[in-house]
Amino acid sequence: MNKRIFKSQTLDSGDVPFYKIGTFGKKADAYISSELYEEYRNKYPYPKDGDLLISASGSIGKIVEYKGQKAYYQDSNIVWLDHDNRILNLFLKAFFQIVKWNGTEGSTIKRLYNKNILNTEIILPKIKEQTAVGKLIEKVDYLITLQQRKLEQFKQLKKVMLQYLLTTEKKSAPLIRNKNYNNKWDTTTFSKLLNYERPENYIVTNTNYRKNGIPVLTANKSFILGYTNESNVYNKGEAIIFDDFTLENKFVNFPFMIKSSAIKILTSKVNYSLYFIFQLLQHTKFIKEGHARHYISVVQKQIVKIPPSYEEQESISDTFSRIQSLIKLQQNKIDQHTTLKKYLLQKMFI
């Protein structure tokens, strides 16, 4: 590990980033002087190009490859293995992604100690095979990285299109509009666009979920919590599930049940596209009022603009639906590559 850096030696800005465990693998929020860096780097242990830095606390076992850049790392919390030429860092990088550190099985650990790392066994093939294994996992990692970048591009595209195809209270018309429509957009509120239903009739009673059946939903990132065979299912067509506390929401077009009484079920009033209104919800910036219920007090009275033509609403909705399909397809590719990587690691390491 690096020699200890004391807080009094750190700076708010500078030439050499100092990574603490909280910023490991992220952007540094502290720095040290170039003079101190050069002194400590020459006098004390310092990683070589290609060494794998390991987080020994916080996110236990997180790996960052050191690539020769000017940087310094928090002692004891960020460590690396100094090893001989019997083992390649390329192979170690793959091994670290599936390793079970000695003495940590069956326990919730808060840090890795020297003994956990140094007493961990590793089966070493010949250098040629180490190279083959390491390169294979490296290629899969590269594919996952490319797919993740593409996913972020699609998400950014959706964000931009929300800004260009929708308008706000302060703008009279969107920046991009289908040439077939030129009517002025109506000013209205969500209360005039949506009906809402309380969730009590559709709350699941048994949270020991099954692997199949009717999905049990939440409005946050988890979305599908599990499945149930209970019969009080919401099966009235398209709906938006809306968390009254967090303002998170999801568009749903299949039968479902829910877990939380905080969820409101929203449906469109006559002559309005629900998927378009869902995009309005995504686009609108609401001001939260602490841990309060927001739908009636905040969301319903929010002023928004909407095309008077249902056909234009559907045209815009179709654009967002296509982008969302691309996002889903891209996420599926990432999941498939991640599953492949997990399978390979399980099969290649003992």
C-alpha cells in the first residue's frame, strides 16, 4: 500500500489526485502536491503499471487497474499484490472477479485484512493458459463496456428528444414538430388529464414471491419485485403506477399487483394518450415537499401543455416508444454478455 497521507497534507485542488476509499474508481475530491508525490513514490511502495488496486473496505474487493497515471491512494484501504512472474495481472484481473477471499465466507465483512488476501488460494495454469483466460474475459468486458456506452447514448437521445418534442409552461410550442400538425398546444393540468385510483384492491398479501405468475410491481428502479398467484389483479389495461412519496413512476401495459399503499394507479381521461402523459410526467420537474404524499398536493395542479390532437399525441408517443424499445434491447444485450461472463468465470476457475 502507499505510505500514509494525512489530511493536513491534502489540497482541494492540485496536480496529483489522492483517492480515498469513497472516491476509489471515481473522481478524486482531494489532491497532494507534486513534490510530496515524487518523494513518496520514490521512497516507498508504489504500484507498477498494470497492477490491480483492491478496495479493502467500503465496496470490498472492488478492482481498479493502475495504468501509470499520476495518482496516490489511501493507505490500508486501497492495496495491491506485489508478485513475481509466475502470475499475470491479466489472469489476476479475471480471478479477482470471482474470488472468495479466505475467511470471509458466510460473513458480512466490513474490510479485507492482509490475512484474508494472502491466505486466499489460487490455482495457477501455465503462462500461456493464463494469457488465454485473461484475454477471453478481457474481450467480454470490452463488449460489455461498448454495450453500456451505447445504452447511455440511447438514454441521452431520449433525454434530448424529451426536450425537443415536448414543451413546458413557459414555451408555447416544442422545438421539433411533425409538419402535419400546426395547432397551438393546450394549457392544462394533470388533474384534467388523468384519473387516479387508490391501490388497496391490488396490494399483494403474501410477499414470499414466486418465480412466475402475476408480477408484483413497485415504481422505483426494481420495478418487478417478484410474482404471485393471488387473484385480486389489476387488469384494466394501460396504467401508470406512481409513488406518492418519491414521485417515481412506471408505464404498465400488462396485468399486475403492487406491494405498497403509497402507489397511485393513474389512467388517462377520454381523448388523451396515456403514454404521452407518461412522457410529460418524465419531463416535468416537480418540487418535492419532504416525505409527503405528492400526487394531490403537487402533481395534479402542475400546469403542462399538450397537443389538442390525439393523433399528434400518439405520433410523439410512438417516437418515445421506439427509443424505449432500443434502450430495452440494449439492456438485454448487456444482461446477456454479463451472464456469459459469469458463466465463463464459473467454468474456468476452480
